[in-house]
Amino acid sequence: MTETTTDPAPGGHDRALHNRALGDYGERVAARHLTDQGMVVLDRNWRCDEGELDLVLRDGPALVGCEVKTRTSLSHGSPHEAVTDAKLARLQRLLQRWMRDHDVHPAETRVDLVAVLRPTRGPALLEHVRGIG
């Protein structure tokens, strides 16, 4: 009897698991970096019917919604290119919603981006862009 196996379809379940694991990795790296910079993580992967905020942090008097984009290469564009004007507007709305839901009234708010590049070899490279909007 011959046993055959089939490869999973491109973009299938295995790809989704890989992407989720990569995203989780990037969020852990980003949170560690930001807390090392003195920020305080208030929430991770906060979801509502409008979407998700990867990280919500306090940076002194500011409340920060942070989008984390993780890539293994730049072949599909930089993480910065993934944050369009529409995405930025949605992130700002989500941060306002988080504030309402948690009854928080900070002196200021901003949306940051942390771009994480995880190469095949070596440590991850990280760039933190404050106030992308």
C-alpha cells in the first residue's frame, strides 16, 4: 500500500498559523522594547466590533495605540506601507473607542507604529515611529 501526502494549499491553514505566530512574536518584541523605553502596556490585542488594537500603552501623559507590523523580509513592501490613511483613521477611531470603553481621559493621544523585521538569521530589527498620524 502506498501512502501519499498532499501539501497544504498556498495561503491555507498552515500559512494562517505561520502569520499568527509571526504577528505574536512581533507584538512580544514590540511590547518588550516599548516597556524598556518606559512605556506601560495597558492592553494587548484589544478587540471590538470595529477592529483590533495590537497594543495600548501609557507614555507619560499620553495614551498610545500601537500598530505592530512584522515581516520576515521586505519583498512584499515595508511595514510602513501597510498603514494606509484609511488604516490610520481606523486606528484612531479604535483608540477613541478604547478610551470610552475604559472611561480613560488622557491629556493626549497618539498612534505609533512598531515595524519588526525578523530575518532568517540574527536578531530582529525594530523601528518605532511615534505619532504616525
